[in-house]
Amino acid sequence: MSVQGVAKAADNNAHPRLVVSASDVPQMQKAIEQAGSFQQAFTALKSQVDSQLQHAINIPVPNDAGGGFTHEQHKRNYRLMHDAGILFQLTQDKKYADHAIAMLEGYAKMYPDLPLHPKQKEQAPGRLFWQSLNEAVFLVYTIQGYDFVYDYASKAQRETIENGLFRPIAKFLSSDSPQTFDKIHNHGTWATAAVGMTGLVLGEDEWVEQALYGLDKSGTGGFMRQLDELFSPQGYYTEGPYYQRYALMPFVLFAKSVEVNQPERKIFEYRDSILLKAIDTTIQLSYDRLFFPINDAIKDKGIDTVELVYGVTIAYGLTNNAQLLDIAKQQDQVLLTGDGLNVAQAIDAGKAQPYHFASKEFGDGQDGKQGALVVMRANQDDKTAPEKHQAVVFKATAQGMGHGHFDKLNWIFYDNGHEVVSDYGAARFLNVEAKYGGHYLKENKSYAKQTIAHNTLVVAERSHFKGNTKRGNQYSPEVTLFDTDENLSISSAFIDTAYKGVAMRRTQALVSVEGRDLPVVIDVFNVRGDKKRQYDLPLHFNGHLMDTTATLKSNTTSLAPLGSRDGYQHLWLTAEAKPEQPLSKVTWLNDDRFYTMSTKTLDGMKLLFTRTGANDPDFNLREDKAFIYRLDKAKDVDFVSLLEVHGEYNPSKEFTLEAHSQLEGLDYTTEGDVQVVSFKLQGSPAMILAFAPEGKTEQEYQFSYQGQQYKFSGQYALLSQQ
């Protein structure tokens, strides 16, 4: 996306002057008198706020952690101050302004004498909230509410509110908390945005400069440095999409406020329009409206989250990109802002165009060279049911700082609107006080972060980097191949630092097959070791196990944990088997489709089935099922698998189609730098996927297979078997 227009500078004396400017208000006032989605959003908010105004103002002394009463009440309060303020701007009804001002005065009376929060979190504590992060969020909302009623408030009221609330809280978040304010982290982003927006409203230019460039204004900290370091050139945020959407809100709100007041900075054009790229990337990192749940992610978060609603709305105001309207329609939330009016009117006028979800490599790190998150899609532009398309998420990223998981070369697969090959995400019940006060549970560290909780190789039952985040942050995979065309998408990545003495390369391809509507996933995992070790390759799946080609020995009367550490202690061993030659097949049902993972059987291979729940006395872990291919003593190994989507299960109409795998053959060989996977599905021609993951795009290769000679140029080719 490119910037097509720049907002006019706000009058230095005019309020409001942040996300909503004084010049926005007249058109917004007209729009609430006209039928349409903007009027509907106004009417809904007015009804909600009118109901809230019937209750007495409640500003409790802080006492509870996240999810507790006082925590949630202060959240309700800052939203009400914001919402009452915007309703005052639109209606000029003084009851809204009076209520907002009374609340602000209440906080101004309380805040100066508040100590640190009694339930202060282990990170930087707040005063109103258990952590200063929540304090910054409070300020971002509340300063907007004050901006809306600034001109209505008397001089005495403004002095009380500013001296009792805004100046003390801005000081607390900035000069009193330099370790957070100057930190290159989403906590620092919220703090700088909050203080910067407050400076714009109060006319404190020094605060604005400190917010932009750090407390000493040297540029080593602050908002601009965060724009430089927290996003890759493609707009990927290193902690993953869950935290990307959370960090997005302070970025776009402060940037919009700067654009309104100081358009000469051209902040949305900074670093090749990095903020607009970040908004688009956040959308791209989703499937059927939910974000990919990598790292510490709550799996229910999606594109309708308020942070991305603001991002999409502001981006459309800058670009007029009609594809963003498609996302806005799916979000089904209209903001009562000038940009929100533009979005509402454009949607009402039928200007939305289908948003294109792409197969793409999203580089990680400031330079985009610290690995990548690779997304490969098929059938995403099918107009009948684009939400049911297929997607492979190949995680070859950097560690992701403290919220990262130990899962180099992990993958997830989506189909038919579901996460089929799954990632656990985070072990946390957000804001549920009964579950450790809404914190991350201890099982987040003991299981969810550990390698065995993901779909990648585990060596000797130890996690990557031995579960050491500091060490993990030092290394990232190298993506040596990514390409996409109409028939396939393919990617390959390599890392040799996750385990001492073990090098790992994984190549995955999403391949369209002639004669079939649905693609297959080809997965080749090359492992090279300096000595023999135990290798485990798990696959976590959503659905109900249907069939295996192996004869299972199930543990029906008693269960034991699979191991004693690094997540293994939380897995019940439910069954085991010796896989059959030459292919081991596992089939499961998810919704109305069948899925079969076929793996070339290796000498000495074992097949284990597991379920979470062991050593979980508080029932903190949800049930997660997996099967694991194990080699007890292996050195150089090539795990080769093919995942197929097949059949239909219809209990309503009482029929089942193609419940069994259609794969007739899967073979693997190498010749020099070329790896060759041949496969044959029933009713389709035999195919060969040849690839040289460390080769050069202009190089030519040749190989022989079953007595036939083949050649190709570039790093890969999809060929018909002769």
C-alpha cells in the first residue's frame, strides 16, 4: 500500500486534535443524521453510553490483578470517558461532557497519592493497574476523552485534571520508568504513544519529542526507534501476529495523531511506509479471520480485534485501498472517527473489493534476514468459499524474544475453515482470575513453549536451545528457498544451532495435483548428526482418529507420562505401534473431511500416540492430541511425508465418500544436491517434485529416477513422471 494523501495540519488551538481532528467533526455530525452504517454505529454507542450514565461513577481504589473487579472497572471507565467524549463532539449534549469531566476529576483526586499496585506484576508495576502497560493503555484512551471535552471544561477543571492526572501519569510512564519508556518492546510503544498523545493535547512539545526519540531525544529509544527495530522490512513483528496486533494500536494511534498535528513529518511514509505494511501483514497472518497462533498466542484473537479495526480504518483513510474495505466489512465495526466515516460511506456505496491473501515469505528481524514466517496458500481466491482455502504456515522465524516458543521449522496446516495440523499457542486464560489471575500459566513454560508441543524435531527429549530464551534469541534459521506459482508453493529452511551437533533442514511444498480439487502437502525433514541420538517428530492434529496402517497397542487401563521434562511430562502415552513398510498412514476426521499423513517408514521407527493432561493437577491444559514418529538411535535421517485431504463425511444425509487415503505410492531419493520426491494418487498421474534447496535460481540440474533422465533449471521443478 502507498500513501495517497496527507491530512492537513490541525489548528494549534483546536480540539480535538488526535485520532479525531476538529476538521473531522462537522462531517461526522452531518453523518449521524443520515441513514447508513455510521449512523447505526452512533446509535448503538449512544444507547450503550446512555445506559452507563444511569449508574453512579465508580472509581475504586486499585486492588485486583487482571480480570479482577477493580482492574476491569478501570478499563470500563477509560472506555466510557473516551466514548462519552466522542458523543459530546457529535451531539453537543453537555451531559456527556459533564460525565467525562466528573470522571476525570475523580481520577485527578485519586492518582497523585496512589502507591504502586498491591498486586503488582513481576514486570514493571503500575499504580492504577498491576502493570504499567495497562496504565499506558488507560492514558491512550483517557487523553482522547479529555481532548474531546477540552474546550467545554473550565480553566479550573482543566488545571485540576492536568495537574492531578495527566502530568503525574505522564511522568510516571516516562522519566519515572525509563527502563520501559526507552525499551524497544510493545510495552515501550504503548508508553511512548500515551505520553506523546498527552503532550499533543497539553501543548507539551518536549513530551512529544521524547516520545518520538527517547528520554534524551538521541534516537536510541522512542517511537521512531521502535519503528526501525520492531518490524522487518515486510512489516512482520518478531513476536508473531498475536502481539503484532496488540502493538499495532499504539503505533497507529500515535502516528495518526502526529499526522494530524505535524504532517510535515510524513510519519506514515517513514521507512518505506512501514506502518502501512505492518497493518497489511497483520491481516495476511490470519486464516478465516483468526490469527496464526504461533508463540504466546490466544487462539481466539482475529482480525476483528479493536487494534486492527483502528489499523484498517486509518490505513483506508490514507490509501483508499478498496481491498481494506473487504476486511472492514468482515470486522463489522465502524469507528466514530473521520476515517471511520470514510470507511462506512465507502462500504455503504459498495466500493469494497475482495482482499487477496497471498503466498508470501515474511522476513523476520530488523533487516528481514533473521529467518522468516512463510505462508503458502491454495484456492484462496475461490469466490464460492475463500474462507475454506488451504494454507501452510512454515515457521522458520527468529526466537521472538520472551514470548517466543522453541519451535524452529514448525508448521501448521489449515483447510475447510479449520486448523487441522495444530499449534498449541499459549497456556493462558486471559483475564480469568481463577486461572492464576489471568497470567500465563506455569504450563506455558513447562509445556506450551517446549518443542514437543509443536510439529518439529525433538532430539533426546530436549527442547531447542535447551529451552534457553537468551540463547534462542542469538540464532535463527536461514530460508534458502521460497517461490510460488499457480501449481505449487515451496519453501526450505536450515538451522544447525538448535542442538549441538545436529543440523536440520525442512522443505515443505503445497502442491496442486492434476485431477484433484484439493492440494497435498509434501514434507521433507533432513537431519544430520555427529552421533546417534533419539529423534522424535510429532504431529499435533485436530479431529478424531479414524485409522492407521499400524496395529496399535493401546493403553486402556493405565496411563504413564511419556517423559519427565521439557514438556514430555505433560503427555500421556495412549498407544504405540510398529509402523508397517513401506508407508505408515494415520487418518483422522475433522468436521466433514478426512486427512491422512503418510510417512515413509524407516528402520527401527516407532509410532507413539499422546494426549496432554499428565502432571496437570489443576486441569490447566486443554486436550491436545498428537502422534510421534520416534527413532531411538539415529544419526542421518530423512523424514518424508505427504498430507492429503480427501473424502466427505455427511451424517445428516448418511453417506461417506473416500474415507481412505488415495495415495498409491511415495518415494524419496537424492542425487547430488537434488532431492526427489515421487508420488502417485489414485486417479492422477505420477508426479515428481525435485528441489535443490541450497542451489541457485539460474542453475541447471539433472537427475535420474527409475531409469529415466530429468533436468530442470532453478531450485525446484514439478514434473510428470515418465
